[in-house]
Amino acid sequence: MKTNISECNGCGVCIDSCMVWAIKMDEKHKAERDELSCMSCRECENVCPKGAISYEKING
């Protein structure tokens, strides 16, 4: 998960949508994912009203 910091308004909708509680707000009130807990279901991406959350394939 990648959060576009300039778009995230800290509303918390993504936190409420996460069934494994893998998203928290950082000290700047921006969405932050716990990579070990995240199931990559993308529900947070679907519900974000600002479109601030996206998933990208990481090569490596």
C-alpha cells in the first residue's frame, strides 16, 4: 500500500474498513500500513474518498 500524503486527509475510513486492523494513523494523521498484518485485500483503496491509497507492484 502506498499513501499519497498530500491527498490523505486523515479521515480514518480506511482504518474502519480494514478487517485485520493493519492501518494506523501516523503522527501527522496520515494512513500507514502494517505490512505484516495487511492481507492486500485492497478494501482501503476502494473506500478512500480522496483516492489517496494505491497498491503498486514492487520489483525485487
